[in-house]
Amino acid sequence: MAAIDAVLDEAGLKNVRVREFVHRYAELTGADRIEVVNASDDARLVQESLDAGELLPAGEGRYYSRSHPKDTARSEERTVVATNNPADKGVYNNWRPASEMRPLLEERMRGASAGKTMYVVPYLMAPPGSPLEAFAAGVELTDTRTVVLHMIRMARVGVDHVNDLADQDSFVRAVHVTGDLENLGQGTADDQRYFVTVADERTILHYGSSYGGNALLGKIAHGLRQAAYDGWASGQFLAEQFMLLGITDKQTGRAYHICGGFPSASGKTNLAMMLAPDALGDRYQVHFYGDDIAWLRVDPEDGRVYAINPEFGAFGVAKDTNEVTNPTAVEAIAEGTGTIFTNVAYNEQTHEVWWEGKTPRPPADPTGWRDWAGQLISERPADAKDAPWAHPNSRFTTTLANVPNIAPDYENPKGVPVDGIIFGGRTRDREPLIRAITDLAEGVYDGLTLGAEATFAAEGTEGVLRYDPMSMRPFMSYAEGPYAAHWLKVIGAATDQPIFAHVNWFQRDPEDGHFLWPGYRDNLRPLLWLMQLRNGEVTGTRTPVGIVPTKEELELTGVDLRPGDMDTLLTIDTERWRQEMAHREEHLSTFEGVPEEIWAAHRRVAAALDAETS
Ligand code: GTP
Ligand code: SPV
Ligand code: MN
């Protein structure tokens, strides 16, 4: 005890509530020693990790890590939201009583950090000075040094973020205990892992992983699940799995901001980091604000929706990141950026990294190359010859400031005013390139009925078509009916409403499977059209499911499209949509307490589709 106080004193950690929290879990987890972390400790911690072999060098100022092969993605089955109110149970939040989960987790964590250091990581999930700052402070306790290094890149880290809290108790208590990864029965009936957010006690207890959002607790556990709950409970804001970008029209001087949700591994990072296509670069500049989380509130002064990115870094999918698809990401992870790569392929002789899609083909000379699991490529057995070198959910971690097109005002505490809110996902047919929605209830309805293919960001479900409301399915913390009502309330309070749209970059040719739309940088084109529509500069074509651009309205200079594909991309298949409406009705019916406005929106769209065919 005395030893802990001495460390906390030395670190200048004065918040008495935080100190109590540290004492409690140091004792429970049985950690040998504690260490308080500030962002300025990064270089020393990196060196320690290199010395210990937890990190390997990947060129000047870049690092490589492998996670345990049984621990490479989120587990949705093992993720739970617990509260003291059974009414918080929803369809997707895996609700359990707090009285059951807290003791269960604490039992698992008891003694589980013996022999290890418990790092105390005070952090802030917001630009300092944000009106939402009261919801942003947290302290993560973790027994894994590489998790600390990721937190320093992904969140603002330092004791000042908790010392100066107006309400000393208003921080999220986040505990991460790795456990014995070899023996946790991952994916079996005897799975020992639990990732729990006790939302009404603002406590996060994660046991059994050291990968990504399972372990960096500021990100999705606090930034999404906890914050969504806080936003609802306080009535003040929304926390969504949204990217956030800015578009400046250099000709008119106007700036637009668009945020929006696509399910995990469905293109948020790539969209937010995109450069204008070469043909449009003279006129338009795209700015990056955030790639995974946005908090939205209405400013009473001007009645507009404002968005902030609470994060400080990006945890991006490596696959297919290259000079053509995402040149800004390539620069953001270049030498000297402090980037940490996880589970890509690694050359132990040259310290190079590689992943599928970095270059068209893997390095020709396999000398020194090991795959993500550590297997030498040259010694792979015959039946594993074609397996990917990198894990499909391999990632890079870099701070926002490394992104070359970072918005100059990305740390503006107020956030930026939102002109458009978009939803999308991997949908191989039915969904056109873009359809705009001008009515709030229809926009929220569209988000709630977002259907897309599941991806490799979570264990075991890739390719399965499923509904993913607002791309929040894995991150929902309270029931879907109240969630819809909260959306209508928050955005409904805006006197100057954003326009909504549904986008789809992933339509495929049914015959040969090629993507009809080139995607990536060209995705700016439909977004420009959306802003022109909002400005009344174009009118598009009205359809039962929204306004679709005409071919002439889209700026298509320099796009590489196959003949006929553009027509398919803008077509609404009424019959196919009518089938979809029946599924949507079933999907919405699983939620209790869906507001009448949402049902009315559903009936309007269904009736409009029926009218088309009669
Ligand atoms: P999370 O971090 O898991 O929430 O993912 P994300 O939504 O940020 O997805 P990200 O941008 O990292 O993209 C995931 C994968 O989709 C990557 O392999 C991208 O290369 C690919 N991708 C992104 N945008 C496009 C696009 O416009 N077209 C195509 N075909 N692929 C894309
Ligand atoms: C996602 O899966 O949506 C991510 C990565 O953004 S993780 O933080 O691991 O959830
Ligand atoms: Mn995400």
C-alpha cells in the first residue's frame, strides 16, 4: 500500500478517487508493481518493449507486434453490457445484470496479473476543452505494455486529464487484465473471456485479450459503448461508430463536414483519409477529422449539429492499404511516425512489413519473411502455401497528427458543424451508389435498417448478411427503441438539419464479382453531389427510397468505369426492395419501443414502393 502511494505521489497523481481505484485493483489483480503513464513516457516504454522482444523494429521509428494467434479480433459473443436496470436490455447489447457480471469479472481478474506491472493510464477521449469533456476522462489499468503504447497513440494520455476534474469522481474506471491467452478456451463452450461495460457504474472490465478494442479501453469500450450510454442518460449527445471528414471547395471557399457510419472494416478510415481524385484536386480538398468514432451534439447558439472525434489516433485495417487506394494512410504510417503494426507479415532480416494488397504480389524473395503467426514463409507446409501472409484483421496504429490531410482545426474543442450524415456497408446488390434522404425520421429509419455483410473485424462471421443499426450493432449499450428515440430527440433539436444519405461502394457484378464502383478516392464524387443537393444546386431523381443522382449530375471526369456499370449503380430494383421491406419490418419488430415516427417512415417507404409497381 505504502509502495503504491509512493508511486502515485511521485507521478503527481492527486485525484483521490483515482488513487482509491488504483489501490483496489492493484490488490485484486495481484500485480507486482504499478507505474503511472504519461504520453512523454513513450520513448522509454518503446525501448523497454524492444528490449523485451514485445516489439520488433520495422524501420526507423516504426514497430511490429504479433498478438497471440488465438487473439486477433473482437469477440461479439463475449462482449456484454451490464447495468442495474433490466429495462436496458436490448436485442444487440448482450445485457446482463451488473450484480452478476461485476463479481464474475473480479473473480477472473483476482491474482491474474501476478508477476506483472499494472500500468495506470489516465486519458481523455475528447479534444481538451470540449463541451463534452465531462464524459471524456478515464483511467485504464492494464497489465500489458504494448497496450499502453497503443493507448498513447489512440488517446490523450497524462495525469493532468484526471487531476483537474471538476467532479473528481467523473472518470471512467477501465480495467484490462490479459489472462493466460494460451488457455482461455477462446471460441469453445468453455470460453473464459469476458468484455464487460458496466454502463451505469461507468466501469469497464475486460478480461482475456490484449488485441485492439478488446484491450485499448478508451476506444470502443469508453468512446462508443460507455459514451453512448452517457449520451442517452444525460440526454446531451450521441456517440456513434462514425468517421468524420471535411470537404473544402477552393473555388467558392465553402467548407462542408460529413460524418457517418459503416460497419467495422467497411471503409470509414479509407473514406475519412481520402484525397480528392486527381481530376478534382485543383478544386476540392478533403480533410481528415476522425475515422471510427464521432460524438454529436446540438449547439444551442446556432442550432447546428456539431461533431468531435474523441480519439487521438487511428487503428486502421492494413489490408489493401497502398499508394493508390490510400496515399495519406501510406504517409501516416511511414518511417518516423511511431506507427505500430500488428499481425501483418514481417521480415526479420530487413525489418520490412507486408500485407495483402500492399503490393499486387507478395515479395518475390521469401528470405526472412514470416507470416502474421510467426511461421517462416519458406517453411510453410504445402497446404498452407496460399494462406494470407497477414491476418485479415491486421492493423496499423498511428496518431492523428501523422495523417497528412489532417484538418487544421481537428482539435477545435467545439467540433465542426455537420452538413451530412451517411450510412453504408458492404452490400453486393440492391443498394445504389448513393440515395439521399431529406427527412429526419426517414434518415434515422435508414440507419436503423442498415444491412451489410459482416467482416473479419470480429471473430467468425465474415460475409454473412446482417442488420447492423447505424453500424452500432457490436457497440450498442442500451435498447434499440430508446436509441432511435434519442436520435430523433438530439438531431431533432437542430434547427439547421444535416441531410442524410445511404451510400454503397461495394456493389458487385453478379457474373464476375468485380466492384462496379472504383471506390476509395472516387467516393468523393457522390459526396459532392450530396452537398450540391443540400444546397439546391442539383435535384436528382426521386425514388421511393430516396433521391438518386442522375448520371449527368455526378462529376465523373477521369473515373474508370466499365460500360453499363454506372447505370446499374444508380438503379433502384423495386421488386428487390419490396422483398427487403418485409425483412426490415421483421427486423424493426424485434426492437421494443421503436418510436411511431420510425414506423411511419417505414410505412411511407413501403407504400411508395408498392405504388411504383401497381
Ligand atoms: P474499422 O476500423 O474496423 O471500424 O474499419 P473501417 O470502417 O475504418 O474500414 P477501413 O476503411 O479500414 O476499410 C476496411 C477494408 O475495406 C480495407 O481493406 C479497405 O481497403 C477496404 N475498402 C475501403 N474503402 C473501400 C472502397 O471504397 N472500395 C473497396 N472496394 N474497398 C474499400
Ligand atoms: C472495429 O472493429 O470496428 C474497430 C477495431 O474499429 S476495434 O477497436 O478492435 O474494435
Ligand atoms: Mn470501428
